Amino acid sequence: MINSKVPLLLAIFIYIFFYWVRWEQGGWELKTHLLKGLRDNLDSKIAEILPSPQAQLLSGIVLGQNKELPGQLRLALRDTSTLHIVVASGQNLSMVAGFFLFFSGLIKRKTALILSFLSIVFYTLLTGAEVPILRAAIMVSAGFLAQALGREKDSIWIVIGVGALMLLINPVWITSLSFQLSFLATLGVVGVSPMLMSKFAKIPKFIRGDLSVSLAAQVLVLPVIAQNFHQISLVALPANLLVLWTIPFIMIGGAILLVLTFISPTLAVIMGFLLNIILTYFIYIVNFFAGFNWAWVYIGEQVWLVWIGYYLLVAGVLKFIYDLKGR
């Protein structure tokens, strides 16, 4: 009888071989930058309705525009490990799609899934379908498709598989900070957070969801952030927990605002007023936690073996949680 591990080891060996070949070939770099003129126009409309830095935050989250934030706010976002939230990212994409799934108990699950996929497509086009968002959209769609087909348990492997296939398109993406953060955050939101939610059953549902997403994403992206920014935020979990719930409302409200600018300037101003309240709250929370002297600690350069050990430990803990869930 053939050992069941032999096919898996053979598949890994074949993948590594093709990955090396693609690396030598240099890969294929996609170039997409759709609707640039329209996005610049929408960006200017946001600036007319909202003050600074709320306008820059909304433009970054909804349109993926690389707006220059005030220095103090940017440092606060970095120190609270929330900087990745204010740009178009896989985590934001996952949260908006998951926002509609959250209401699957109130509306038909099929309808919720359709709305989730439509939100992914709309958001991808709104941000110009640039490579980072396009990659995230594919991974998030694959993860939610697994859930739609009743294969929730396979979500982690499906996201990993899609990420691996992307690296065959362009192996150099593995060195991209954007790809690393997007892949790990998506893996955390789609694959890991449902496992954590099952362990937080006694916590109110509206808190349980954000706590699971925050913890899953932060645990997986921690090595990448530490290695690139040489610091670890000690307030990342509470800061993210208190601001993540605003992201779906900011993104959906931002999209409504942009539509209203073409329909009714008055209604657009009203929507802008509501968004300004949420964005101001976001800024206040970030500045509050960044104000602590112990908000972050310096982390020096680490050898890659340290982070491999870290992820092996995380994998072991997740397997333990998964086994408990199955009992």
C-alpha cells in the first residue's frame, strides 16, 4: 500500500520545481489601472465634502487612493497596527463581503452570498482593479465560494491553494509586502476567524465577530509587520477591535456618498456628515491608543527560522482548536 503522504510530498516537489522555473523566467506582471479619471474625480468630490484628514482616510479605504496623511496620524496608525486598514486591502474586502453574510439569518443565505460577491466585484472596480486588490478579490472570492458550497472546513486550504497558484503567475510577488499582508489577512479572516468564533460562543455575537477577525488577522500578519517595521504594537488588538466594526459602514457609506454626488448634492452632504462622525471616531481611537508610552516595542531583525517556528506554533494551536471543535 502506498503511503498516503507520498502524493502530497510529490505534489509539493512538483510545485517547487515549477515555482523555480517561473522564478527563473521572471513571472508575468499584470498591469491594471482602470477608471483612473473617474476615481480622481470622485476623490476630489470627497475632498469637497469632508475635512482633512477624514477625506484622505475615506479616499484611501474606498478608492484605494494613496493620499498623504498627516505625519502624526500616520505614526499613530503604525503604532496601533491599523495602517493596513486605511488602504484598499484584502482584509477590508473580506470584511465587506462578510458584512452581508452576517445578515444571512435575516435574508436568504443565497441572497447574502450574491450580495457578498457583488460587493467584491464593485469594490475591485472602484479601486481600479489594481494588482493588490485583484489578488485579494480572487482569494476572498475563493474562500467565500468554499463557504457557499458548504466547504467551510476547506477555506484555509483553498485560500492557500489560490495564493500558491498566484505565485506561479509571478513568483516575485512572494517578496511583496502587499501580497504578504493581503494573503495572511485574508487567510485569517476567511479561514481562521470562524474557528476562533466557535471558541468565543459565550461572547455577544456583535463583539465575537470583530474579536475573531482582529485576533486572526493580527496573529498571522505579526511576523511580516515586525520584520518590515521592526516593531510590535501592544495595543493592536483593542485598537483594531474598536475600529474594525466601522470599516463595512465606511466602505458602504462611502460608496453611497459617491453615488449621491451625481444624484443629489444635498443628500451627499448629509451622508458626508454621517461618515464624518464615524471617521472622526476612528481617528480618535487610533490617537488614543497610540498615546500610551508602551503602545509598541522595538523588534530587531530576525532570522527567517524564528518566524517559521512562530507559524508552526500557530498552526499547532489552530489544529488543537480544530480538534476540540470536532469533539
